[in-house]
Amino acid sequence: MDAEAQKREAAARAVQFVESGMRLGLGTGSTVKHFLDLLAERLRDGCKVVGVPTSEATRAQAERLGIPLTTLDETPELDLTVDGADEIGPELNLIKGGGGALLREKIVAAASKRMIVIADESKWVATLGRFPLPIEVVPFGVTATRMKIDAAAAAVGAAGPMQLRRDKEGNIVRTDGGNWILDAALQRIPNPQALAAQLCRIPGIVEHGLFIGLAQAAILAGPGGVRVVER
């Protein structure tokens, strides 16, 4: 199977965890697109759910597919969130935010009784850090914020260069919340919990892409089939 076929296999397994009546968190990204397509098929067969989208892109796809939507204000407690990840570590700690929706994704995941991550096998890593860590920051004082991030990463043995995320035309990328993203190429994060704690203390950081202790299961699809890793 190619990567897209593997993603669809992972999404198909995740749909099996959905029960009628559930309140769902709907993640963002290429694997979640497959999940939404397959979820819409379940709904046409009579399954009834309501979803909270984590991005405007997910909202638009869900609306096209006829998936009923709500907001986290209207439905503040969710049964299940299904989302993708840029990296998944052995303890099911994650790096997320490659799609720029890390803030809303983390809020929704934290409001859920359970979070399942779906991905192709390539996202499974022994140590987080190969994928650049997204850090959402307010534009004001970004140079000062960046210096604090450099110091925090170095303090936990994860120093590395970072750059402001830009689109193909060279324009600064803005999140759905109007913020900027710094991508930190740390290569190796030996202690994700320590780095997360350091980043949370820095004014100017809105959110970071380390998801610690939020995922209960990961569904990974590879050439050999699909496996489920649970915490």
C-alpha cells in the first residue's frame, strides 16, 4: 500500500470505535480527511453523531459531507477525538501542528474522554524531534519570545534552529486564531515532558505542539497491516 492507502486503512479502523450518539472531536490533517469520508458513510447507514471541528478546513469538509457539527461551548464534554499526528512516541506522546491547528486540536483533545491518533507507520518514532516542533506565538515581541524558546530548549538538551513558518509565496502563515508559528528543528527531544513544562512558562507562546498524556491509543497502518498501540 502507498501512504494514502495506509492512512485510509488507519481511518477505517478508527471509525469502528465510533458509536451512535457520540460527541466527537474531529481532528485536522490528511489522515483525518479519510476518517471524515468514512464517518459520513456510517452516518448514511443510520449512525448519529455530532462533531466539534478543530480547524476551518475540517469544518468545511464536514459540512460538505453532511456531518452534524456543534461547538465546544455548546458541547464542552466530548466522548472521543480522532486526530492525526506528525510524530508518535512509544509512550503515545505526540508532536502535532504541521497543519497549523495545534491550539484548537489540543483544546478539543483535552475536552475528550478519549483520544485516538491515526497515522501511517512512518509517524512512529523511538524519540520525538525529527519533525520540527510547531510553537504557536503571538506576533508581538516574537524575537524576544524566540530567544526564550532557544534557552528553554537548550536547558533540556534539545537545542536546534527554528524558523517562522511561511507559505510558498514567502508570506508568514497565520493560524485560524491569527497567530504565527515557529517551527523548531530540534532533531531529538530526550524529555518531552520537561520541554513542554519549560515552554508553558514563556509569555508570548500561545501553545506548543507537544501533546503529552492526551492520546490513549494510536492506530498505525503499514505495509504489514494495521496495529493498535494503547497506553
